Amino acid sequence: MSRIKVIQHEEATGRLKEIYDDLITKRGKLADVHKIQSLRPESIVAHMDLYMEIMFSKSELSRAEREMMAVVVSVGNGCEYCQLHHAQALNNYWKNDEKTNRLRNDFENADLTSRELVLCSFANLLTIHPEVYQDEKYLAPLKRIGITDDGILDATLVVAYFNFVNRIVLALGLEATEAEVKGYKY
């Protein structure tokens, strides 16, 4: 249950209704994380633009790798809403419920490739202890597996974005339900 006023789709008018309708057309449904921003409709647009740039733009990181990192960040922050949403999105690529569940429970023992493990370790450490990255040696594992500076930037943007979204979700009281996480267009 949200902790602030939310304008539902059926109550929306004007620009907010346009934004909601556009999201439903493009994504298949309207997420609670967007509705929670209904008091500032243009923040929904900016949020979606940022999400699309970080998660869908051309990158040396695959869509699955980005979703995997989103799950790890959300686990680190205790954000069940984003864990469930992005585990669902990740499983769209992995098609392996068991592996996806293991990722949520203990990524270090989730039968990941060495590249996936390095990306998850980066996502986890940057979420839990961002201050360590004042020492560039913590980027060395990414570079050792061949991730370029572009890829390091992309990975950092994924981690930063999900820390941002997790805080919106946690502060404003969004809860994930089975119905909420299913039915999106990937």
C-alpha cells in the first residue's frame, strides 16, 4: 500500500492520462512504480526515458546481464518489489526459474559464468559499500574479464539507477504481487 496519494489510471486526466495510456500501449500494463509518481507526471516520462536508455540502449552488457544486476542491487537493498519485477524480466531471457531464484538467494552460488559473477559482485559491492570505489583497484575485476570503459559506465549506470528506484519503492511503500510482476512486454 502506497504511503502517498496515487492517481489511478481510471481517475487520470489530461497529461497524466496520456502518459498512462502511452505506458500501457508500449509496456502492456502500468507499473505501480510509475503510478507512485502520479503527482508529478513529467517525472514518469523522465524516469522511463532514463530506464530505456540504461536498460535497452546498445551496450556490451546484454539485456540479461543488466536485469541480473538489477536483481542483485535490489536484493542488496531489500527491495522485494524490484527483485520480483526484474527476476521476472531476467527469466524472460534465462528461462530458468531455479537459476533466477538462486540468484536472488545467493548470487555467489547461483551457477553463474565468471563474467556474470564479476558483474554481480560489482553490483553488490557498489550497492552495499560504494565508498570502496574511491580506489580504482575495485574496477580491476571488470577490466580483467574484458569489460571496456564503456561497459564499466553502463554497469555503473545500471547499479545507480536501481539504487535510485529501490529507494522510491521502499520509501513510498510499494509492494509486489504476483499479478503486478506479470504481463509486461519485454
